[in-house]
Amino acid sequence: MSLLYEVLYQFGITPWEGDASHGPAAEQISALFAREESSRGPPYGSALDLGCGSGVWSVPLARRGWQVTGIDVVTKAITRARARAKSAAVDVRFVVGDVTALQDAGVGSGFRLVLDFECFNHLSEVQRMAVGREVSAVVASDATILMLVWERGRRWPLAPGASRNDIEIAFPAWKVIAKDGYAARSTLPGWLKNVDMNFYRMSRA
């Protein structure tokens, strides 16, 4: 799967990043970020963006005052992410690495917020369990996870998706505290409009 994304980023074919700057997706995610901030107050602390791609959400989060680290296995995506952060004049640390081996990648620790916007969708069961362990090892005790997941379905070569049960199995030390439907489904291509997509918010159990 990483090879496919290497090719797509090489040719600039990244339709999943198109809603980052405007529209209902950007508005909803901005509101979700605001919810995280409402109970913390600045400085908000550090955030980790799993499968960050070209930094479409890492950069806006940094603009809001978070200390952001993004990680992605696709080198071209990280190159673009660094350029995006430089253009936006924000300080974001981007790491080329595997989300299933966060500690080996040297992302750091003490994260108070973890983003996973459609990365979990693409992983095998073994990889998901590894992500659950790795995230639990690098976050602060008061951390929350914000995850965008497609419901399960056969959509090759697109992500197969995941159920709430899949998430809870991979993150046994966490609990789902909120579930929000994806507000921008109507803006998706016709063949994706029937896909059930949800944001899950999790905290330590």
C-alpha cells in the first residue's frame, strides 16, 4: 500500500487532501480542534499526526498553537509537508517513519493529542495492534485521540475501513467518548457518498 501512495504523491494525485483549506470538512475539523482546546487552554502542548501526508492538517493545527509532529512512511509526502509548513511560516516537525514503530522512528513522547485521519483504515490487524501499543507508549496521561475512519467495505485499492470494534480491539486501554459523522459526505465523489465515515474521539479508559 505504501508503494501505491509513493506513486500517487509522486504524480500529485491526492484527492483525499482536497478538503483541507475550505468547505464543510475544514469547518468540521476546525470545530473538532476547538473542542480539544476548550478543556486545555494555551499552550496546548504537543500533537502527533499519524499518516500526516503532505501536512494538510498538521499545518493548521500548528497555526492554532500546538507543537506538532507529523509522521508518514511516504518520503515524497513528507517533502511536501515540510514545504507546506515553510510556506505557512509555522514550525512543524515531520518524520519519515512507520506509524507501527513510533518509538523507533524517534517521534518523541508526551503527546496530548493524536490525529489519525484515515491512516488506521489502511492497516492490517497486526499493524493496527502495533499502532495501538505504540501510541499508548508515546502519549501523555491526559491525551486524546481523534480518528477519522471509514466503515468496513470492499473497495480495493482504496482502504478497507474499520469498525468501532476494530478500533477498540487495537486500543484496549482507551475508550470512545464521542462519535461524529463526517459532515462533508455530500462533497465526496459519487462512488464514495454512501461510505459511512466517522470521527471517533478517545481518551484513556
